[in-house]
Amino acid sequence: MLAFMKILHLFGLMLGAGGGMGSAMVGIQASRADGPPPPALLALRKNFALAALIGVLLLWITGLWMWLVDYRGAWLGTAFALKLAAAAAILAILVAARLAMARTAPGSPPPGWLQRLGPVSGLLAYVAVALAVIAFSGA
């Protein structure tokens, strides 16, 4: 069962990363467009945001399951705690983005604060992965 949870955990990582990368590429292309971006391009934003959110939720569910079952909820060190903090911040950004996009009229750009948080969530993802490697490498 642990191997299956690790597979799902890595699938969540790929889904979250793919959604984040796709959202970033849509944003770049939308900013490069002469005039208003094509509606089909803007429609992809919600799809990529949903994929990222599902991926991060899958990471949380499988990660907490593995921590509780395999490690019995033990303290795994500062790197693990910092990884959880980065992951919590990513989840908060994705939930805020999902709510903001739901309130944004179709075809209109996302709020300015959301455009600034996108790169922050990407950086936090790199930090969380690096901290996970440190926490579980025995270093």
C-alpha cells in the first residue's frame, strides 16, 4: 500500500507541476498577444489552475497518509516542517486563485495580486521539493 501511495504522491507532484507550468505559459502568451488574448487561450487558465489544485490536494492527502501510517506522525525534523509550511502556502495560493478566478468574468485578466503570486507559488514548489529531498535523504 505504501508503494501505491508513493505512486499517487508522485502523480500529484506531476499534475501540480504541469498545471503550474501550463498556467505560466498561458499567462506569458496572453501578455504577448496584440490586443485581447484569444478566448480559447484564456479558457485554459481555469483548466490548468484546477489541475494544479487537484495535484496539490493529492500531494497533501497521500503525504499525510504516508506520514501518519509509515512514520506514525513522528517529528521528522526542521526540513520536513519547513516543507509543510511551503506546501501550505502553495495550497493557500491555489485556493485563493481558484476563488478569484471563479469571481472573474470570462475573458478578463486575473487580478493583479494573483499575477504576482503565481511566480511565488512556483518558487515555493522548488523550495518544497528541495526540503523534501533534504528531509528524507537522511542528511
